[in-house]
Amino acid sequence: MVSVKDWQELLTVGTENEHIKISGKEKKNGEWVFKRTVNGDSLERGYLSPREGNEVTGWDNALRLLDGSPLRSLHILKADPLIYPYLGKYMLTSKNIGEELLLAWSDKVFPGKNKDMVMAAKWLLGSDRAVILSGAGMSTESNIPDFRSSSGWWKQIDPRTVATVEALDSNYDLFQEFYATRMKALDQIEPHEGHRVLAKWEENNLVQLIGTQNVDGLHSAAGSLNVQELHGSIRSIRCHDCGKEGSIEAFTSHETCSRCGGRLRPAVVLFGEMLPQEAWETTLEAIEQAGLVIVIGTSMEVYPANQLPAMTSGKTVYINAETAETGAGFDLIIEGKAKKTLQNINELIEIGIRR
Ligand code: OAD
């Protein structure tokens, strides 16, 4: 092995008295070789892993020289920017890096990144396929109003007059107008980058299922495959009286059911109605088994969907534009808008899954 450069200190972790140093040098053929020294001693008495000895090749292996470290503290004393990209991946994916160390390293390796996002990314990469629960706040950045924010629907109109079976029965015209308006608004609507991030996470086997209270179909439009619509869909129509399917055009133009002349309605869940059983059971089962549940953009006010996060034995993350009143009980609370927050977490995920 002919070397062209001297060993270069890349990373030193530990304390002044007790530390591990990883050094590297580039060989003539461009390949990098790395070695570890413990307290300045390359013979490493009492520190026998890995089996191959002190030297490994390949950047991705460089950080494995920290594995099995007997050091009590792995705080970074010195790090060369050359190793940062690999350090980032190692810290997000290695089981050796616990939460305390992750937070201690976070500012150095991901300066400017919110630590909670770093933690969320680590949990997502380490969980066996997470479950996402979304609410209306997931869609506001696609220009669909939510319900309970200052600009939400229920600030303009009393839900009892439009979103209940009683409303359908006693004032069908208002009911029809409310849903027809919402349906027509969907024509120009597209999923945003946050929806697409969730679809990518499913594609990369990080997410197994999205349970959504939204009726707008935007998760599916963004490419998510396993979407359970807990409150139904505004994009399909049926007869309230006989159940026959109808068309959006028929509903929006005030037609009645072609079979029985009954009242057409969107296939959404109205207050007082049961949730679609299959969607509910599939979501519940996934949540019970999930290592991680990420709840995005819901005020958690509506039963029974608001019970779901508490049904997991896994970790829970709450992402919402406002968290003061609604975030209690979650393991991690990230205050921020869905799109930017998911994009930010995804930048870390991409580091974690980079080959
Ligand atoms: P809500 O309107 O109750 O809550 C939306 C939440 O999203 C609020 O906490 C907002 O702060 C938050 N939010 C708004 N924009 C956001 C953004 N860009 N990023 C992150 N968070 C944001 O809506 P849901 O909880 O979904 O049901 O409401 C649940 C159910 O109540 C709905 O499915 C609907 C409604 O009545 C029925 O109609 C049966």
C-alpha cells in the first residue's frame, strides 16, 4: 500500500483524558483508508473490535470504527468537514447514537436544523414503518381551509347546520350548497410538497399507512398508496336514501338519485355517523403495532380519530402550526407548517437513506 498523504485527523470524540480519534488518508488509487486510535494508542489495549483490526477502507465504514466504543462520552472534540456527510448518516442511523448524543452532535453536524426534526428523522429511520395521521392542517397549504383555525369553515358556519345527518334531513339545500362549494373548489387544488414527501417515505418503506381525516384525496393524488380515509371522501357521491352511487356533476347540479329519487350526498362521514369500518380497523391495527406515529395538522378535537395516537405503544410526534393547546401527551412536538416541516425532516431522511 503506497500512500500519498499523511494521516489526517477526521474526528475525535470523547473527553481530554479518554478519546477516540479516527484518521484517514487517501491512497494513490483514490481509495480512503481509515484508522482508529484510542487515547493516542493505536494498539488499543482492551478495545478489540472490529475483528479486522485498526484499519478499514471506504468512507461509509469510517464511522464504524466508533462502534463498540468503551468510552463513556462520545462528545465531539474535533471534526473535519470532510467527514460530516458520513457523520450525519451515521448519527441518524446507528443504534450506537442514542438520543442524548444525537442532540449533543446535532448542532455541529446539522447546524441550523431544529433538534426536534433531527430526532423525528432518527425515529422515522429507526422505526419499522411508521403510521401517519393527518388532518385539515395538512391541506391548508394546498389552499383548502381547515375547520377550527381563524380562517376555518367552522368560524364561518355552524357545523350543526351543514355537517350532520340532521342538517341533511332538515335543510338539504344548505347542506348541498356547502358540500357543492367545497367540491367545486377541489378542481384547482393540487397536493403540496409535504404530501409528496409522505408518498416518498412510503415508497422507501419508512411509512406503511396514512390514516387521514381529510376528504380531499390529496394524499392519493400525491402518490401515497395505503391511504385510509377515516372521514370518507368528498370525491364520491351516493344516495343518502338507497345508497346507489351517483356522480359529482349530478350532486352539484341538484339532481336526485337516478334509482329512487332520493337525496344525493358526498360519501363523507357526518357528525353522528359511524366511521367506515374497514378504514378505522386497518388504521387502528397499524397504529397499535407501529413503532412511530406522526400526527400532522389536526386539532385532535374530533372523536374517535383523536383517540388513535394514544393507541400506539410506539413513539408519537405531533406536527402542527399551533401546538400550545393541542400537543399534550406526545413524545415530540414540532410547531411549524406541515409543508416546510416535512421538507426539513425529509432533507435529513435523504442523508439517512443515501447509499
Ligand atoms: P381542524 O380545523 O380542527 O384542525 C386543523 C389543525 O391544523 C389546527 O390545529 C391548525 O392549527 C393546524 N394547521 C392549520 N394549517 C396548518 C399547516 N399549514 N401546517 C400544520 N398545521 C396546520 O381540522 P381537523 O383536526 O382535521 O370532520 O378536524 C377534524 C374533523 O373536524 C374534520 O375531519 C371535519 C371537522 O369537523 C367532519 O366534518 C366530520
